[in-house]
Amino acid sequence: MLIENLTRLLVILFGYAYPAFDCFNMLEQHPGHTRQLQFWCKYWIIVAILTVIEMLGDFLLPMFPMYNQTKLAFLVYLWHPKTEGADAVYDTFMRPLLMQYEPDIEERFRNLRLKFGRVLIYYLKNFTEKGPILFMEVLRYVVSKASSSTEANKSVSSRSRWSFTNKTEETSTKKKREENISIKKKKEENISMKKKEENISMKKKEETIPKSQEKQGLERLEEIAEILLATSNEKHRRT
């Protein structure tokens, strides 16, 4: 692909740009050299015919490998001072062919020129007559489109504002709901914590009560035992 693009660039430079500039120098600096002018006329006739053939057979060109390289070599061969192939190609191929079909070609070009002139005059007349009307219609259409686009933009902006307000309201309501839910959860957690604490305290109280009762019972038993010991001692003394 890179080689093909480079070859096309070289064809433009050495097949069209350089020959055109050299022809310009010949016309401006050496206008009396008729042979060189004839040479360049022959060159441009060959190039024009080659361009027409390329345009007609454009779909066939990919079938020919290295076509652009061959074209570049052929164009350089036509104008190069050592070869001057334009004279040989024109005198041997182009001139006999063109001289053979010159009357038919000239007649066809004359008919095409007449038809094109009529079509051009017809379009110029219609444009001069209907041109201002068409221009005003186009202008009205553009103005109507601009006004409709501004109205559409206004409606879109109003819709966007309405949707924005709805979204803000929805977000605020969602936030309020979330806050209420969080407050309820906190209250429930606090209530459950209080209940747990109360239960724990009740359990502790229930555990402390039997312990105190046991202590009191033990103390009473100790007192009874001491009384019994004291009475038994007194009995022994008496006996």
C-alpha cells in the first residue's frame, strides 16, 4: 500500500506537474520554438487520451499488476530529453488513428457542445426566472427549521428542568425515608438494650436473694448449735 501511494505521488509529480511547468517555461521564455511547442502538444494529447482510457476502464486496472509503475515509466519516456517518446508514440499510433476518425469525433463533439449549450441556456433561464422564488423558499425553510429547533430546545430544556426537579424531590423523599428508618432502628435497638439490661439485673437480684437466705440459715444453725453446746455443757456441770 505504501509503495502504491508513493508511485501515485511520483506519477503526479513527473507525469503532470513537471511537464506542465516545463511547458509554461517554454511558452514564456521561448515562444518562438515551434518544435518544442509541438512536442508538448503531442505529449498532452497522449496524456489526455490515456486519462480517458483510465476513466473508462477503471474497474479493469486492478487486474494489471504494477500498473502505476508502468505508467510512471511510460510518462517519463514520453517527455525525457534523451528519449522524447511523445514524437514516436504520436506519429506512429495517435496521429493515424485520430486522422482516420477525425470527422466522426468532430461531429460528435459538435453535437455534444450544442446539446450542452441548450441545457445550459435552459437552466440559466429557469434560474433567472425561478431563482429568487427558490431562494426565498429556501430562506423560509431555513428560518422555519431554526424556529422549530429553538422551540424543540426550549421544550427539551423545560423537560430537563422538570425531570431534574422530580429527581431532586425523589432523592429528598428517599433521604427522609432512610432517616426515619434509621431512627426507628436506633429506637428499637435502644429498647432492646434496655430490656436486656433489665433482665440481666433481675437475674442478678434473683441470684443474690437465695445467697443471702443461705447465709441467714447458716447463721441460725450456728446459733442453734452454740445454744445446744451451751446447754449440754451446763448439764454436764450439774451432774
